[in-house]
Amino acid sequence: MGYQATHPGYRVRVDGLVLGETRYAIQATVDYASQLTRPEREGFVAKAQLELLIAVLGEWERAVRLGARNVRIAVLGDRPLDRFFRAWVLGAPPFAVNRDVGRVERASSPDRRLARLGTT
């Protein structure tokens, strides 16, 4: 199991699945409490997105450690994040793992992609 957290107002879950020797899938879900008004929900969006981003990066690193070269990410419950990760996976990821030393390094600036992220 990847990551799961429940907070007042929202819940985040991120799971990874090995699909083959070099293929890996990550499914991330953010659920907001149904009784929230629109302004209340908007108050939780940034925190939920950040938590989800960090959890997905953790699963991404796990996938790379397991030898994945093709990682697909789907986000349910947050369209802007889903679009962000679909564009990220099809292009070059903003982080690359240096397999010689086993650490994650910045490969390119994700600033432009994050600026487009917005909120739901």
C-alpha cells in the first residue's frame, strides 16, 4: 500500500501497482467531504493537492527503485492535478533518479507546470 490519510474535510489515497518489469501505475484519489460548501472546500484544496503531490512523488521514487521506466499516473477527484501528471508523464519528469548514487535530482524546472496547476 502506498499512502492514505484522512483529515477533517478531505481524504487522500495514493497506491502504486507494478504492471511489468518496467511498467508501473499510480492511482491517486482525493475525496472532499460531501457536506462542505464550495468556500469551505476551496479552503482545503491547496493542502490536499500538496499532500497528494508529495505522496505521488514518493510512489514515483518507489517505482524507479523497482526498475520502472514507464510510469502512468491518474488522479481522481482533482482534474488540474490529473492534467498536470498526465503532461508530466508524457514529457520529461521534473525529477530524475541518479541510479549511481541513488538520489533524486532536479532534471528541469517544474515551475511552468505548477503555475498552470490552479485549483479545482
